[in-house]
Amino acid sequence: MAKGEIRRSKLGRLFASLPVAGLIVALTSGAGAARAETPSKPLSANDVSILFPPPKAPADLVNLIAVSDLTGPTEAPQRLFSGEDFARFIANAENPERDGVPDSGARRIQLPDVVKKIDAWFVAGIRIDPGAPGLSADVIAQFGRQPQIRLIIQPVTNGPQGLKVHDTAGHLIFSFNLEPDPPLDGCAPFPRFKPDDVAFRAIVRDVASLRDQLAAGKFGNVKVSTAGDMNVHPGLVGASAKPFRDAVKALLEKHLSPKRLNTMAVMGISPPEPWVFVSMLRVPQAGLIPVPGPTLDGVHAAQMFSILGETHVVPRPATNNQNPTTCRHAALQNPPLALANRKGVSTADFIDANVPNSQVLEIVNVIADTKKSHFFNTDCVSCHTETAQPLARKLQGFAVRGVNRAVLPKEDWNVRNFGWFPSFLHGGPAAATITRRAATETTEVVTFINSQLLNK
């Protein structure tokens, strides 16, 4: 779940008197020639990892994108997240294990009824990624490269006690591939992804155009720069927030469609804790199913992180991030990669044991390294705790570069990588959060896009 999620649109306000829809048409008709003549400047981290500000009052919701309002680019628009898919998403979250699977000790997500309605869900963040599960040469050789737009979604409700950001999050992953290459030996049913770079370059062009329009003051008559450390997106605060939000929504609806939504994930709680992680995949005949954890035993789909008890991470993962990169793992492969053939580290190694600080640093450095760790060889809990845990321990030598200090996790139970964290321990408004893992992934993405896709 490290990479554990973007849209492209036209930019609003070439003329203050034109409505957003008219602007989009104008930009679509005229932008192509201009781009051909004037190369786009390199993108920055905030251009491809777009974090919305967490809402603090009902009035803030107007600057967010409701998941139920997103439709695809068709003459008869379909909702990007259909009612059927949403129902399966909720069912898989609450009941991820197959009948007859032995109890692993992990609790189940318990969602309140208000969260089981799609109207409660909003886009907290958008990740534009040209290549899951990673962009290193070794990862691409084993898995191929799958361009994605990932939407990080979270439920927000307004009830008798006021506005509430729930401690639950989902990933909706829209992919852009061509017919895949056959899987390597022993790696079926997972083929090697073949990227649809033509479609993805169009996204990159629109993202760059959006950035340029923002810098030119076309949203709210204020000039906004996206350069600098990762943070809540600067275009989503102040006078530019609503028109920029509208343009981002249009970008998503231009490039996304329901048929591209084949992978999802969810993190939820059994109140007030623990936090439980589940990944999902659409497969032929069966539809959207929970996926056994690639670093677990090939059977169990859920992994839990708990404050209580002597063991905080259940089931204990068997990672493989210290071996050479391989497409062999424990998710839907028969047989799964044997435990004896795995070699790796996880945050459970120090969360559930006393180890020297030097070893803690070595562990989190491996987990944050996109060339070594990815979804198929590193467990969800590790990727969602590699920043909060060492920060809470005040680990000497641990540094997070490229992230504004205001959005670093402030407590060790913050499991957000890129989103909003409501603390049940300390209360207060939900905290915008970005971790080192999210930053290293974004750096890799920016480098790849600027060198391989932008102006190509």
C-alpha cells in the first residue's frame, strides 16, 4: 500500500466572465499548438502529489471533490466509482477473509452506517504515478510498468456533534496499460504491465498546463507557485481554492473512466483502534476481491496495527525487501513464495521488540527506499509507520527531506501516508499528513516524468 494515488483538466478563468466549462473548451482547442512551440517547465512534487486541506467546518466541503460527483468522460456519464463497486468495497473492508480461513488474530474493520453511503466520501489526495509498483530498472524488469492515477478518499460527515473526518481511508487506483506481456516463470497470474504512455503523456501535459495556469493567476486572480517542499497543495487554499478544485475535478473526469478502476485498498478501524489494512483486485468472473497480503502467508488478506497488547502488528509479516527484486510473492500465486526464501525487514521488527536505534534506522531506510521496497515485498503496516514511529522516538539521524514540517505525522499512531489523520488520543481537527515514503515515491515519479514523459 506504499503507493500506496490525479486528474487532468482544463484550467479555469482565461476570462473572468467565462464559466469553468467554457474555459475548458477554450483551453482544449488552443493549448495543443502552444505546447508544441513552448516546452513545459519540469514538474514539481506538489504537481503530481496533490493533497487537499482537511475540512474543519461544513463550509470547507465546497472546496473538496465528492467521490459521488465524479463521472467519466462519456456522452452518458457514468459515476467513476459505481454503486456496485462501492458496495463491494465496503463488504470487502468489513469481511476480507475467505470462509474457512483460520483466524489470524487481526480484528475486522467496523464502519459506522454513515460511512457506508458513498455521499460521505471525499477526495483527500491525488497521486499521479507513471509506473507502479516502482520505477527502478529491476522492478520494471520483473513487473513491467503500470501508470496510475490514485485517488485517496476519506469519509467526512456532518452530524449532531458537528463535522467529523473519520479515521478511515481508501485508495481508488485507475490504471493506464496496454495488453500486458506474459508473466515471468512462477509469477502468474500477474502479467508484466505494459504502459499506455500515449494516454499518460496527455495527462502529464494537462498537469503541466494546470500548474502554468495557476502560476499565471487564472484561478481566483492570485498567482500561486507549486514549487518547494510537499505540503497541502498551495492552489487549494485561499482565493484560488474553489476554481482550482473545479479544474482538478474536470481534469480527473477527462482522463478517468470506470473501466480503468481495477485495484483498490482500504484502511479502517475497529473503534477506537486498531487500524486494519486490506487490498482489493478485480479479477475475471469473481469481480472485486480482497487480495492475500503479498508478504503474509498467501491466505490472509488483512493486516492489523494495534496500540494494545504485547504484539502490535498482526499477522507478523515475512518481507522480502533484502533479496534481489523478484515478481514472486504470496498474493494469489500457487504456490506462494516460501517463507524460507524471503529475506527482509519490517517496522514490526522494532515495534514488537527492543532493538538498537541504529537498527531501527536501518530498517526504516530500507522501507523508504523505492528501489528496495514496494507493495509486493513490504507489508502495509511498515509502509504506513516508517515515518511516524521514528519521529515519535526522536530517532537520531532520521530525517525527512522534501516535506514541509507542518504536515509530518505528529504522533506514533498516525498511519496516514498521504491524507488526513484524526487523532482519537488528542482530538482536535484532522491533520494533513505526508510521510517520507510518500516523498521518496514522489521524487522518483517527478524524476521519471520530467526525463521520460514531459515534452516527449
